[in-house]
Amino acid sequence: MHSGDILEPKIQSLEGFGQIYTFDTIDSTQIFTRQYAAELPSPCAVTARQQTRGHGRKNRAWRSPLGCLCFSQLATVTPQVKDVLFCLSPMICVSIVKYLRTLPNSCDISVKWPNDIYVNRQKLCGLLADAISCGNEVMVVVGVGINVSNRDDPPGSACLESVLGTKINMAELLATLVKLIDDLLRAPMSVEDLVAQNSDLMCESFFTLPNDETMYRVVKLTRDGGVVTQVGQVGRDKLHDAEWHFDDDT
């Protein structure tokens, strides 16, 4: 296995999970994991100190400088996961936000629907979930990029160390997030439970539309993946767009 000019990654085992492949520099952990999904063990994770071609949804560029924790996690899609593929990204985002909010000084961390995490209108973390075919199996590749120590790089972004006011151990954070995502993929919650158990957090999540500066607040998630929104203090609209659904490439 190789990606770009990097021939061999360092391989470590994470107790209770599986193998983690670590590159110094890579084009994209998501591209690599998708490309070699049939050869990689499931589950596993691929991480790198730097990415040269990191990307988010719809191939939007994601800058990945030193200090940004970037990894992609591979897992086999179970029947339980298949039922919630369309809203897997927000499920994982909500779970990551709930974990981050257990840390000191993290109260301003919130979800930007459907797959980003923000602090005071500044992006802290982005997430990407891809479904791919591997022979007779369907796999999911969850990509995460979280700014840890890269202060204001890219400009206007937030980083976790500045938010929390403390030094972050990158390896420990990686292990925590990998296990969190692995637990969710092994036993995903239903859409109903996502809403019922996280109603306060859901009502704090928001999103914006292209060429529209209006901030839409999510007040309800529908069973088919649509969202009911509130603009300001009055008025609700049900919005439903393929962009907010899990991008199934199978």
C-alpha cells in the first residue's frame, strides 16, 4: 500500500479497536482509505500529520496543516448502520460535540448541520462519511479533521487548544475519537433516539445555505433526513435537500 510519495505507514494497535496506520504526509486519508478499503482490515483507522489534498463534502478543499488531527476510519456496514446511513454524519458530529463538551471551557462548541463543528462561528472540525462497495460488502469511511493546535490556520478557524486553554495530547485525542466512532458504528442510535436524547444540542445546531447569510437553526429532524428549521424567533420551514443526506457512492 502506498499513497503519493509515502510508501509505508507506521502501524499500531489500539486496544479494543484494531490497527491505526500513521503517515507523516499523505494526499488524503479519505482517498487512501477508500482506495485500499479491500486490502485494509475492518475496522481500522488511517491518520497523517499533514494532508496535501484533504477534502470535505462535494470535494471542497480542507486544509490540513501541522496541528490538525486528520484521520479516516473504515468499518463494515451492518444492517443497523445501513438503516441510518443517511444521517450518519450528524450522528457522529453530535457524539463528538457531546464528548468535547465534557472538557473544561468547551460550552460554546456546537454542530453546524450536518457535518461540521463550530465555536463562535469559527470552524473547529469537519466530518465526511462515504459508503463504498468492496466485493459483496458495503463499507463506510468516516473522515474527521479537527483543528487541535493550528491556531488561525486556516485563517478564521478555531483550534481546540485555544478554546480549552490547555495542551492537547494528539495521540490520546485520536484514540478517544476512534473508539467513540467505533462504538457508534457498532451500535448506532435510531433517528428517533438521536432527536430524543439530544434535543437541547439539536436546537443549538445551525446551518447556512449557499449565497444566503441567514442562519437557520435546526429544531427537528425528520425520519427521512429532512430538517425542520427556525429562522430567528418565528417561522418554521421544512427543508429537504439531497446535500444533507449521506452521500452513498455504492
